[in-house]
Amino acid sequence: MQRRLQFLRRSEDEDIKDAGLVLDFDEMARKGVMSKEEKNVAKWYGIYASRQPGNHMARIVIPGGVLTSTQARNIAKVSEKFAMGKLNITTRTSIQLHWLKLGSLADIMRALADEGSTTRHGCGDVTRNVTACPLAETCRYRRFNVLPFAQRTARRLGDSHDLDNLPRKFKISYSGCGAGCAQPFINCVGAIAVGGREGSEEPRGFKVVIGGGMGATPFIAKELFSFVPAERMVDLTRAIALLFRDHGDRFNRSKARLKYVVERYGIERCREIVIENLRAEGVSTEGFVVEGFREADASYPDRPLAEEDTVGTDGSVTLRIMVPKGEMGHRQLKRVAELSEIYGDQRVRTTNRQNLELHGIPKENAEEVKREIRKIGLGTTGFYGLRDIVPCVGTTYCPKAVSETRALYDLLQPLVAQPKYAGIEKAAVINITGCPNSCSPYRIADIGFRGSRIREELGSTEGYEVTLGGTPERLGEVFGEFKRDDCPGVVEKILDTFIALRSEAESLSDCVLRVGAEPFKKAVYE
Amino acid sequence: MNYQYRKAPNPTEFSVFTGLGTAALDLKTLARDVPCQAACPAKTDVPAYIALISRGENEAAYRVNQEDNVFPGVLGRVCTKPCEAACRYAWTNAEGPVQICHLKRSAADRLKTPPTPLPPWFQETGRRVAVVGGGPAGLTAARELRRYGHRVTLFEREDHLGGMMVDGIPSFRLPLPTIEQEIKLITDSGIDVRLGSDVDRSGLAKLLESYDAVCVATGTMKAKSLDLPGIDGAEVIPGLRFMKQYNAGVVKSMKGDVVVIGGGFTAVDCARSCARAARRIVGADDRVTIAYRRTEHHMAAEMDELEEIRLENIDVRTLVTPVKAKVENGSLRSVVFQRNVMGDDGSDAGKPRIVPIPGSEFELPCSHLIVAIGQDAETEILPEGIALADRQQTAEPKLFVTGDFLTGSLDVIHAVADGKSVADEIDRFLVGEVRKKFHVSIELIDNDGETGRFRDHDLQEAPAMPLRSIVERAVGNAEVEKGLSDEATRVASSRCYLCNHKFEINQDSCIHCDWCIDVAPRDCIKKVSRLFVDEVGSPREYVQTDVAAEATYIYIDSDNCIRCGKCLRVCPTGAITMRKMERTACCSTKNAAGEVRWERLTARLDERKAARGRT
Ligand SMILES: Cc1cc2nc3c(=O)[nH]c(=O)nc-3n(C[C@H](O)[C@H](O)[C@H](O)COP(=O)(O)OP(=O)(O)OC[C@H]3O[C@@H](n4cnc5c(N)ncnc54)[C@H](O)[C@@H]3O)c2cc1C
Ligand code: HEM
Ligand code: SF4
Ligand code: SF4
Ligand code: SF4
Ligand code: SF4
Ligand code: SF4
């Protein structure tokens, strides 16, 4: 029979998705193999390939990055049993388990479900883990608590089965203020709380930006509305998801994300479609402000996450736990859960710098808890600074990786820990990503590394593209390409130059913005 | 610190990124990447016209063919299609090659506006050229010489043009109107045709005196004779003569068994024509037999034509050699054959050796014996002391030879190709410089690697050519092959990979992520430690590796690339580009400084046309 040729301008993935998005993991366990189609659909269950043949990765969805201590203990237990005891925190506040065998995937999902955790929609062309700024509930800069919005959005979009088959992944984040600690500008939808502080008469709402994203071609999100009444924010995320569903490119998966829709259509046309979508579902757009909404007090800090041991609005301390390379063992997570039960609010929070947080620690217990944390080998200082390097998993687990990001992490740590950099410790962050997917968003770090291989006269060697001057709202510029072993020398030159040129308390990125990349290039290449 | 690392060179298979590639490398890349075009003696731009057909642009598709192979309607029926044997599809797809030849016919049969003669390339030169022989070689040479601006007179012995296309190939394979229409496109371009002019040695001498150049394209008219003990030759009908009579409609009906000896076009056509003349097709008693000394694989006919022959009630006996004939009362009774076996090795004038089997003689009764074992050129036409060599220009500088006359009996497409090149030679002789040359125009197509078709198109079944039923074939001379339907044409044309699109990796952007390798449908992308290029820079060999550290390049092996575009779409660094290449006729211009610049002839023509439009 001649082939059906109706929908030619589609990727093969679209046919697979059309055939259905439900899998029977017990049957696969029985067969012992996963077909190509099953592998594809498994992403909807948060199951992805791992670099090691025969092993799988599961991504646990943690909306807003908040786990109950029971859930954390349970995840630690699942890891102990099925994942060689390892846990990896991701830059979108999920937890990844590696080393999973096909035969145990169904059991893992059931075991997680025991305490209300899931891997569903951990990967796949759906709304991914909805994130919120880590301090959402208690941050003293926040406009209001955005965590409930993140959680409600996750529930609402996750339950909308008409949003199960989007052209690609769809990422949403909520930040409590303009500081944007949840990286709104690199998400498909970034919601930033505006107005409505406790005790003020101002209406509560969000500024909404769309079309951001990292990956091979990074985009900074554009403003869709400068004010959206808070009570219709969740409806709006659905209307944007519909825009994406109906207008994303289903032929070329590398150009499928919302950022390309915004690029192709322009923000105005996207706004029109979103408004149509809202109306079609009976949601009023009254009170939406396209441009020019001004908050009564528009102030917010520059790098709030660099502050250590912040004291929340409730007077308690937030303790950060530095997890090197984002990877920890099941005993460590279990102990952290225990500490949250003994001293904190019985919750463990994951952060987008692949660290953990404990909230609600009484001031008087803070030092004691820190000692306990250090006892299990995790750190308690250096957050959002030079030593808080974020590497993606790289060739350790990821099948897409080009480089061994963790090796570079180990090369850079002793360098940045030198006393001469104490003065600029909080003035720069470093992200290392193993391939252009940018799982560690290197373009928004002061210094970014993206893995590559550099051609030699014969063969090739591991190297990195280095970018300089990124901030969560501004992409770093490509600085050069260096062999791995040359990277520490390059970083040293950049930091030394920064110290020499720094004006007052500016960050490295601001310094680069002010003086340009030239002086740094000169220092490195001469 | 110096971080300017030393790297292996960044190889590329074009001399320029876009624009006109005038280096040897560019033509080599084109030949390697578009194997069908390279295999076509006339270098027909196959993917270009197939793409046009699949978009329903038959006129434009016809034009591409008209330009490249002169007789699209004819070749779309009878071409020996060396292109299809080379088609990349035939390497990777069990459905067989793209039906390049039949598609040509599909376009020719579907023209809504009739084609017009091609425009000249150059102004009138005032030079005069005589072409002797109006077969495909002579007609092609005449057309091209005319486009060079020379005045052409064409001398033909018969009362019609076309040579073996008319006199040889029977109309149930190639209807007369098709040929006539395409000949008219040539003669309408302003060629002085002298029919009924039999040019002999003295006639040729006169032409050499009064013309600036003379081209002989008189084909191979002299039948090779077969020395058979038992007969004096009168009973033997030469195949060529039989076909001429058949095509002229003077063979009425035939009684008695026929034996045709030979394995070339002529033998098969004779047998099929006899079968019609004898109304043998529908099962009259008389028998038509082809007897050939090698096997079916060595015959000019292809396997599917041989199948048709059997359907038409023709016996094919192979590995047999005639040893004598028996005549009784002045009429032929039978031919005695000896059987052969294939020799293990060695070759006999390029064909495999056969060994006779002693004592294997057998007798085949027959009343007619047609011998079609080949033809030779009538070289007596050449001036005293001038012999055929392997060049088109003879020892007499004004005298050129082309087509079957020069090459021995080949086929129409070789005759066309030879006619084109002899015109180039003659022009160079007359003008003293090369005025037209082929280069490769290279265009970047920046559209996510879409060639205009999709991967699913590769996975279609090749449609079959519909044939006239045996009963229909028995009446008159109706064409056996009916032509592909609209739907079949759509399918057949959308199968072509469009190999004129080239995917290449810019090694300076590639980061060896291997994602392209992961999505590729073939072993088209390789990790390569060493790449060996030839003297013009064209990759010849490479050493593959699986180890990242040994990989100097991630390299697209064009031979295995089926132009799916997946690698380009997945590449995160934009290292992969898709460029379209086209063989382009160019003419040179010299600027004030004396530097030679090449420009597209068609562009120049368009300009001229536009200029005419303005005045
Ligand atoms: C029966 C048969 C079937 C064939 N089938 C096919 C086929 O299916 N596919 C294919 O590709 N090829 C086929 N061929 C071969 C093909 O037709 C020839 O190779 C081709 O026509 C050669 O072209 P030409 O111009 O060199 O010579 P010809 O076509 O032979 O033309 C020579 C011309 O010169 C004229 N002429 C000869 N002597 C003189 C003279 N002294 N003065 C003036 N004019 C003269 C002749 O009348 C003739 O018109 C077939 C040939 C035959 C005989
Ligand atoms: C098994 C290993 C992994 C695989 C195969 C994988 C795959 C991918 C892919 C294909 C993308 C590209 C998305 C796009 O095209 O936009 C991507 C992006 C991303 N991944 Fe991963 N990933 C892996 C591990 C991780 C880890 C460990 C983290 C976090 C620490 C992570 C966080 C992200 C983030 C934040 C992005 C988004 C960049 C953006 O905004 O576009 N991934 N990943
Ligand atoms: S400063 Fe950061 S953590 Fe605090 S509310 Fe603002 S965005 Fe959230
Ligand atoms: S696929 Fe098309 S372009 Fe490629 S060789 Fe075959 S006919 Fe030619
Ligand atoms: S003319 Fe013949 S060889 Fe050339 S492309 Fe056409 S069918 Fe093929
Ligand atoms: S386009 Fe790329 S992936 Fe497709 S066949 Fe060619 S080299 Fe392979
Ligand atoms: S996908 Fe692009 S960067 Fe990666 S190996 Fe292929 S050509 Fe190189």
C-alpha cells in the first residue's frame, strides 16, 4: 500500500504522540525492552535515557521546589533502593534519579506515589515543573507569596488533557519580586509579582513575560502584560499554553518552543491570540495592562540570593545547604529531612542552583543546624557566589553531553576558593553546561561554560565555549573557546582583571557591561 | 597566553560558499553528489526537472530536458537510462531507482503550452557549417552550432530527418509525432535543411571547400554480414533494412517461421516487428525466435522488455551460434545452431567469452532469416587518407565527425551528448577560443533543511509503467507503454531525494556533540580521524573512529546522504548547511584589466530579453 502522506510537515515524534501518551510500564518490565515509541512516550512519565546503556533517569516533579519532609525521606528511600542511593537536584528544582533499571520503573513510580510524589510530566512536551523563587513564602523583598500560584498552575495545566501534547516542553516560573530569583526571563512564561504588599491597598498582580529559554539559541523573554490581576494569572498561563499548542512548529523540534513562536509572530500578535484564547474560555481581561504599569514601590535588590542566612518575614532564619555538583546521597537527604522536622517547618526546598534550603529555623538554632549540616559533608556558605558553581550532570549521566562538566567543576573550585577572591566572592557566579541544551543556563551566569570538543591537528580534545557578562535578564557574550585544562587559567585572568577594574560593589557582569569585554580579552590572550 | 590552537584544516567540498564555483573541485562535487546527472552522457539536470514535475511545472521541466538532452519526448521513451543505474535510490532502496526516464515522458506528454526553440547564446558570427546526417547526433550538433551564432546547413539522404529514431526504432516504442515535434523545435531555430541529399566522398569534398567547417554524423548504416555456409546471402534480410521497411509501412504480412540473429536493439525490434507483421502476437502458428550467442544479460534489451517479448509470443534462445543454413528449392528451410557455455574468464571485445559445446548442434526450421548483428560506419565518405580515430576533429582540420559514425552503434543519448560536444569543438575551431563552459552555481538554502519534500516521500512504492494489453498490441502499431498516470507521476517524482542539495558540516562550528549522528537515517555521518582529499580537494577516503578523542571531524559522507535534513535541524550550533548546486552554462567576459570573469549564460539571455522588452 502506498504510504499515507497527509501530514508531511511534521516530525516523526508527532506521529508517535498522536498514537497515545499512556504506557504500561509493567508490560515493558515483563518484555525487558522499550521500543523507540515507548522511549518517546516515557518522557511524559518523567523517564529519560541515561548515558549508561540499560539505565534510565526519572525526574521527580516538585512544584515550587517544596517537599514535605516525609516526601524527602521517601525519595531518599526510593533512591537507596533503586538508584544506587544517588540524588541529583536540577536547575528547575526537580530531583533526578539515575541508574534506574527498566524492570523497576513501575515500582519506583508506585513507591513515590505512596507519599504523593510523581515523575509525571517530568519530561515530555508538556508543562514542566512549575518553579517559584526559593524564598517565595518568607522573602522580605517579596510582594506577596507566589508559591500557591505555582502550585495551582501546576495542578491546573497538568490536569488539562488538551495540553498533554504541546509542540515541545513548556516552562513556567513565578518570582515574588522584580529580582526574579526564579529566572522569569529564561522561561516560556515568567510571572513576576507586582504590587499588593502586605498591608498596602495596591492591587495584587503579575507582570508576565513570555518566550524566554536557554537551549542552543537562547532568548530573553518579552513582556506580554505589565499587569495581570493575580486571580486570573492561572487562567492566563492556560491561554498562553493554548497559544503554544496551536502555533508551535511541529516539524522542526529544535525550533518548536514558545520562544520561536514569539520570534516568528512578534509579541503583539501573540498577545492578540492569548486574549482571544482567554475570551473563548470566558475569562475577562479587565484590569490587564499591556504596558506601563508602575508599582508604588518598585524597588528590589540586585542579588538577594547572595545574602546568607536570610531572616524571613516571620522572623525565622532560612538556611541554605550547599550541595556540591547538585548531587547527594540518600543518607544526606534523609538527615536534611530530619533536621527540618526537628528545627524547621517540616519542609525541604530545592533551589535552582541545585542546592537545598531549610525554612523556619528559629534564630537561636541556626548555628547548631549548620553544624549538623556540615557533619554530613554539605556546605553552609558561599551561596550565589564564586564557589556556588552549577554544573549540569554532563557525561556523568546525560546521553546528550559533550563534556565532563564535573571535571571542570573540580578544576575550578580550588581556583575560586583562593583568598585573593574573597573580596569578589559574591560578585560573580559560574555555570557549566555539558552541551548547548544549557541544562545549567550558562548564558545567564557572569562566567558561563558550554562543553564542546576542539579540533586538533589530529583528533579532538574536550573544551568549552566561555561566555562573559550574563545576568538573569541579559545574555552573556561569547568570549572564546578553550581547551579544558586551559579553563582555570582563563578564569583566573578574568577574575584578576575584574578585581583591577571593579568599581565599588558592582558584579562582574555589570563591570563587563560598563567596560566591555576587551580588557578581559587582552588579559587572557596576552 | 596564546589560545589560538592549531587545528586540522576545515575541509569543504565547494570552492566558494555561495555563488559560481569555477574550480575543478566544484564539478567533482557535483558529479559525486548527483550521480544520475554524472551518469547521463548529456549531463541532464535530473533533480532539477524532477522537482519541477513534482510541483506540476511540466513546461519548465521539459525545458530543462530540452536544454540538456534535446529530445525529451523521445528519450523519455527509448533512453538506455544509464542515469537510473547510478541513481542513489538504487543503492539504498529495494524499490529500485527513481524512474528518471519515464518522468521525462510524463512532463513531455503533459505540456499545456507547446515548447519553443531555445534562444541563441551568441550573436551571428557569419560562419557557415555543413552537417551531414540528420540523426540525433547531427540534429543536436546543428542546434548547438546555431545557438553559437553560426549558419548551419543540414544534409540528409532520406526524405525525412531523425535517423535511426525514425528508421530504426519502431513506432510501437516511439510514435512518429513525438519525434517530428522535437525535430521541428530544432529546425525552427533557423537551420537550412536539405532533404534527399546523399553526400558521398566527392560531395563531402565540395562541402569542405564551400563551408567553414563540416560535421559528418551519418551513423552506422552498413550492416555487418554473417558468413553462413549453405546460403549465398540473398535469403538473409539485414535487420536494419527490415526495420526501415517496417517503419516505412512496406512490410505487409509475413508467412512462415522467422529467426532473428543478434542481441542488440535491432534484433529485438526486428523480432517484435515481425511478431506484429505476422500477427504472431495473438498466437498465429508461425514462430518468431531471437537467437543470441550470449545470455539475456548481455542483450541491449532490459529484463522487463524481454518479459514483454515473451508475452508477445517471441522465443528467446540464448547461448547459441548459427553454424549453417539449409536451403531447399531456393527457399530457406532451417538454420543449424551450436550451443555455447559461458567461459570462466577472459573477454571478447569487452564482452564475456563464450565457449562452443562440441556436438551440441540442433536445427531450427524457418522461412525467414533476419540478421541483426551490428552495423558499421560507411567510412568511404571520408576523404582519401582520412581515417576515423577517437577524436571528433579529423586529420583534416575543417572536418569533424560525431555520433554513431564516430563511436560505433551506441544509443540516442550518447549521440546527443556527442552532438553537443562536437558543436563546442567546432565553435572553438571557428572562433579560436572557448566561449561556453560549465560551472556550478551554489546557493545557500536557509530553511531548516527542507528540500521541498519530506522523509516520508522516500518510503513510497515505485509505480509501474502501464502497458497496452496483448490484444491491443496486435492491432496496428499502438505504443506499448502508455505513460505514467498523473498519480503515478506524482509518486514517482516525489521519490527523488533531490541530490542537488548538499549537506555539509562547517568544522569550525562543530562541537562533536554527535546529535546529528543520533538522528541520521543512514550511516551518512561519520566520526573521522583522517580525511584524505585528492589533488583538487575532493574527499576520497577517510579513517573512521568511535573514540571521541580520535575524531578530528564529524563528516557527512554525501554518498550515503539521502537529503532528509534531520541532521541540520538537530544541530545545536548551526554547523550544518544545505546548499543547492546547479550545473550552469557560462560565458566569459574580460574586464579592462584583462581578468576573465564567468557569468551565467541564462542571466545574460534574460538581460538581453529585458533589454529588448524595454526598447
Ligand atoms: C532498430 C534500432 C533500434 C534502436 N533502439 C534504440 C533505443 O531503444 N534506444 C536508444 O537509445 N538507441 C536505440 N538505437 C540506436 C540509436 O538509434 C542510434 O544510436 C542513434 O540514432 C545514432 O544517432 P546518429 O545521429 O549518430 O546516427 P543515425 O541515427 O544513424 O543518423 C544518421 C543519419 O545520417 C543519414 N545519412 C547516412 N548516410 C548519409 C549520407 N551519406 N548522406 C546524407 N545523410 C546520410 C541517415 O539517413 C540518418 O538520418 C536503435 C537503433 C536501431 C537501429
Ligand atoms: C539525563 C540527562 C538530561 C537530559 C538528556 C536532558 C535533556 C535536555 C534537553 C534535550 C534540553 C533542551 C531543551 C530545549 O531544547 O529547549 C534540556 C534543557 C534543560 N535541562 Fe536538561 N537534560 C538532562 C539533565 C538535566 C539536569 C541534570 C538538569 C538540571 C540540573 C536539567 C535542566 C535543564 C534545564 C533547566 C533546561 C532548560 C534550558 C532552557 O530553558 O531551554 N536537565 N535538557
Ligand atoms: S528577592 Fe528573589 S526570592 Fe525574594 S521575592 Fe524576590 S524573586 Fe523571590
Ligand atoms: S535520487 Fe534523484 S537526484 Fe538522487 S540520484 Fe536518484 S534521480 Fe538523481
Ligand atoms: S537522457 Fe537518458 S540518461 Fe540522461 S537523464 Fe534522461 S533517461 Fe537518463
Ligand atoms: S541530511 Fe543529514 S541526516 Fe539526512 S541523510 Fe543527509 S547527512 Fe544524513
Ligand atoms: S550536530 Fe552539529 S555540532 Fe553536533 S556533531 Fe553534528 S554537526 Fe557537529
